[in-house]
Amino acid sequence: AGDAVLRGVLLSRGTYLALVQGPDAKRQYVVHPNDRFADGVVKAITADSMLILQEVNDPLSLTKQREIRKMLRAVEEVK
């Protein structure tokens, strides 16, 4: 889930759907809120972002889940 790229957001029947490019850059997926995606679950989709709750598979980690927010447009850092 961390390697996926949010490519677009669609509004269908009052619900946001996300167009997501997989880590292999060859496939695109349409995901809905509460869909399983890669190693996590899509928790929310807004007009400009997607929130994924990722399962952490590191046995040494005290954290078992982490939130990953994918933004539709990357914000450039000001230097």
C-alpha cells in the first residue's frame, strides 16, 4: 500500500472512488472505501486524498497498523 500512487478520484453516486496505480506501475485499480488493497484497507477517500490503514508485518514492531495518506497532487517543498 505504501508504494501505490493515487492517480485520480471519481465521484460516483455520492461516494468517492480512487484510481490507484500499483507498485509495479503496470496496473491501475479502482478502489472503494473499506476495500482491501495490498496489505491494508482503504479507510477513506476524499476529493484529493486516500487514507489506507496498513497492516505492519514486522514482529519486532509494537505498532500493528499504521495510517498512510496518499495525496492526489504532490506538494512541492519550498526551499
